Amino acid sequence: MDRVDDSGAIATAEHFLDLYTYAVSSLSKKEFKAISADACVFCNSVLKKVDERVEAGTHDIGGEMTYSAATALHSDQNTYLVELTAVQRPSKTVTKTGSVVTNFPNTITARMNILVRRTPNGWLVREGTVLSSQKKR
């Protein structure tokens, strides 16, 4: 993420998605919010999801992601459109005592676009879009 090039943009997109998983499992929004642009609709939906989990007294476990087929298109000065495939492992939403509220037993493969921009303060995610997704047991 230190580099201002394709590989830095790809690393930022992958880190952003890792922070998504971290936010819904730890209920900590600080790191996710720090990399998210205020106007990012996808980012704000994740932050809202964390607030809903806090209010409900639940959190997620599992759901780790791996990435492949990542490419970055340099669109203008310090802005990159990253397209990648994210594979998310099964997860569960549980209560504080560990009771399962919702079970997500499938592995989900999603093709995504993440728009990132390098600012003087570091990388910032401007938007995220799921292009397609497929569930697999």
C-alpha cells in the first residue's frame, strides 16, 4: 500500500475488503472508516451494518476472504479502478453468548470493482461495487 501504482491500488482494495470482514466481526469501525471516503455508498452500507450488529448485540464469525485475478486501471491522477475476484468463506452471525442468529453456509465468489484514490494522507476507497456473485457449498 506504500506504492502509488497498480500494485499499491490492488493491495489497498484487498486490505479494504479484509477490513470489511474485521469490522463486522469485531464491531470496530475505526480502521474501516479511516480508509473509506465519506460519499462511498458501499462503505456507508458496511458502517450501517456494523451499527445494526452493535444494536442487536450480534457479530459475525468466519467470512475470511481470499483474492485472485486482480487488475488495476489507472483512470486519472492517483485514481485506480481495481477489479478483483473475492472468495468469502462461510460465516455466521452470532449473539454475545455464541447462539447462531443467521448461518451463511456457502462460499461466495464475487467479482468486484473497488475505486481507490491516493491522497496526501494515504489511500482512500471511493466506491465498491459487486459485479457478480456466485454461491457454492
